[in-house]
Amino acid sequence: MPSFFKNRKSKKDSQQDAENHSGNNSVKNIYSSLSANLDTIKQKTGNSSDIMIRQLKMGENFDIKIAIVYVEGIVDNQSIQEFLLESIMKDNHKETVNKQNVFDLISEDMITIGDVSSINTWNDLFLSLLAGDTLILVDEIDQALTVGTKGGERRAIAESSTQMVVRGPKEAFTESIGTNIAMVRRIIKSPDLWVESMKIGRITQTDITMMYIHGIANDEIIKEIRQRLHKIDIDSILESGYIQQLIEDQTITTFPTIYDTERPDIVAGNLLEGRIAIFVDGTPFVLIAPAVFIQFFQSPEDYYVRFDISTSIRFLRIVMFLISLIAPAAYVAVTTFHQEMVPTQLIVAIAAQREAVPFPAFVEALLMEVTFEILREAGIRLPKAIGSAVSIVGALVIGQAAVQASIVSPAMVIIVSITAIANFATPSFAMAISIRLIRFLFMICAAVFGFYGIILALLMMVVHLCSLRSFGIPYMAPLAPFIPSNNEDTVVRLPWWTLRKRPRLISANTRREGINQRPNPPSSRGMVNGNLEEGDNNET
């Protein structure tokens, strides 16, 4: 029995040794042998051709072996050449360098790049290597130096393609998380702008950054978001939509409970209100939480123009939202159940148009709505040069042909066109596509119960909206629950000098500006008298 267990133990030990030398070193320490380290790197990366290894020799007798390892394409080659290779190859410390001090000498005296740190595990080594850092390995030393040389080809900062404005900044985020964070840093120059970084995704190891303003953001919300991010256990994170679906409060809803944007000024404005921004490497869309319903109908341009203009435009957006939601359903209800509610001449004209149409109003509306959704999706997926032309020509040709073939009535084409245009007026694409889906539910209710069905669907939608939460914050706040002090920037946007407080449920510090901020110019009479007196003095 003892010999049996002894044999089992020896086999187990030999198996572990074989695993250690076979490249299963995610939590093991780096070897002291340079050749063993390089062999492990090659084996773990499948001897990939983009893993560049440059071996050098140092010392008076060239007896110190070192290796520089990096991944081609994701590093800054100029930094490696000028601040790494040239400094090491000059070897100005040839007489003093030895195997005992070479590691400290390289990190402290030779490398002129600021971001330098030492690591001793294989897990940290591969994370740094595949993130764009350069590794420096020294023979007979069981540590490695990582040098920050992230770079490679990146898309330049350009204008936003999804959130256009007439007045305001034109720049938009890119796919580089470092560039995106720097763009917000340039707007908010405060040491209280805190950034927390983490890696999510067992395979992709995607960089995720949480940004907030300390002292303004609510600590409980920050803690909740941090916990939800740390609980994510998934192979890959390729876009911020992955994070959005994994941390949101409610999944069985078409309404978005987390706001997304590609504009730095929107992120800065929401941070100043106490919200938290989540950056994901590889995507230009940044998540903002918590989000409320009225936020999806606000544009950054609302804060750059006069309050009366922005208020009227917000009212228009709300009207467009209602039109895009219930216009086809209202047409179906009127033509099917409530003809007496329409003026006689108009209902006679509609009946004359529909005389040759073989389908009921619901089938007619459903057919046109589905056709328009197909055209819209085709226009998005087609190449940019022909996408818009195909969608416009397709809509005109199909609409005209359908009317001439008596499949649909001209009134239905007008209703569907107005509905589509009204849907485009919603600033947020996530909210606009939610309306497109809910519209079909309203059409079904109108076909079954008429206007009673529309009212019932509206009540169900309002109850559903009031039940939603975004990280514990009521989705309909500050309308439900009604908070008078926070309704200065909802459907109505009052002047800046009246917006003294931040949202109470979101921010820990609700005070935004001081008192007596209302403009108080000199009286016109005093200015006239002053100018006259000044003119008289000049003439004298």
C-alpha cells in the first residue's frame, strides 16, 4: 500500500512538472532561463509570425543575454527603436554592468520611456505582451520588464455619424479607449474625475474603464455598477452592447435603460450631473448610467442654444414620438370602428380611396409598415454609395406601384411616410428602434378594440415604464415620482441661471451653481446717459 501511494504521488508530480514545462503557466512564475522563457512564449502563442523576438548581448565581455519581445502591429515601432533598442545597444554602462545589477540598470538608467514595471508571472506577461507592451527578458533572472509602447494604426478623430448637431463640438469617440478617456479629460480638467480600469473577458481580456466625478456621483450607484461589472464572466467582450446587456436591471423590455453615445460633450455633461460612464476598448460608443426615459429625447444642442428654442424643439420631439407610436394605429381605429369621429368630407375621400383595396385597414397598415422596415434595413446594409439611393427609389417605386395596383390606399402611404419621418426625429437610435417595435402592438390593439385598444396599450406602456429601474433609479424620474426641483430640465429646459440643482436621485451633490446667476445688465437709461456724458466730455 505505501509503495502504491508513493508511485501515485511520483506520477502526479511528474505530470505536474510536464504541465509546467508544456506551457500551462498562466499562474506560474517566469523561469530564470532566457531560452526556456522564449520557448514558452513561442509555444503559448503557437509560434505566431507577428511575435517579434530580438536577442541582444550586453556587458564588457558580451556575456549577458537579453531579449526584447513585442507583437508587431499593436506597438509604436518608433518608441521601440528610439527609446529602447538604441539605448540598450549603445551600452554606455559596459564597464559597470554585471549579472547582479543589469536588471536595475536597464529599468532605471537605459530605458527613457516613462511606463516601466516589472512582472514575475506568466499571466501578467501575456496580458502585457498582447496589450501592446514590450517585454525585456534577461538571462538568469526570473522577472521581466514591461515597457508601455502601445500604438499601431488607429482611426483618427472624426465627426459623429449618429448624433449630429448644428451647433456644438464636432469630434466623436474612436475605437481607442485611451483616446476616448483623454477627450473627456480635456473637457473636465478636475482631479476629482476618477477612472477605474479592469479587464473583462476570459479570452479577449478587453479593457473596461469606469469614469465618474468624485463628490458628485452617488457612491451607492458607483458601488452597484462596480459589483455588476466584476460579476461578468464571459469569454469575450467585443462591443459595449455586451456590457449593456449584462448589467442592465430589466431585460424583458424594449426600452433602453442604459444610455449610449459617441460624443465626448454628452459624456462630460452627464458626468457633471452625477452619472457614471463606462468605456469599452474597441468601440466608439460609451455607456452612461443610470438613464431615465426623458434623457433619450434630449440632444446636446439643447444646451447650446437659447432655452425657448430648445424647449420648443423638445416639445416637437415629444409630439413626433407620439405620432410615430400611434399614427398607423389611429388610422386603423378610425377607418375600422370610429368613422363618425372624422369629418364627413374626409371620411368620404378615404372611403373612395379604399373602395378598390381588397384588404382591411389593419392588413394594409401591416403590409406597408413591414415593407418600409425592409427598405430601411436594406438601405443600412447596402454599400454607402448606393444604400440611400436604393432606399429612396425603392420607397417611391413600391409605394406608387402599390397604390396603382389597388393594394394600398394613398392615405395609408401618407400615414406610413409621416410615421417614418417622425421616428427619425428621435435623437436616440435605441429609443427610436423601440418605438418601431411597440408600434405593431398598438396596431394590433387598434384592430381589435379601436381607440379603446390604443388607450389600453398606452396605459400598459405607462405602467411598464413606471416599473422600470436603471440601477435602482426610477426610469420615469423626475416625472414619476414627481420631483418639482428636477423638472426644470425635462420636457421644458429653463435658462441656465435657473438650473441650480442636479438630479436629486442621481447625484450626491445636488448644488450646481451659486445664487444670483441671473444676468443683470446696467439699465438702458444709465448707459445712454453715460454715453452722452462721455461724448460731451470728448467734445469738450
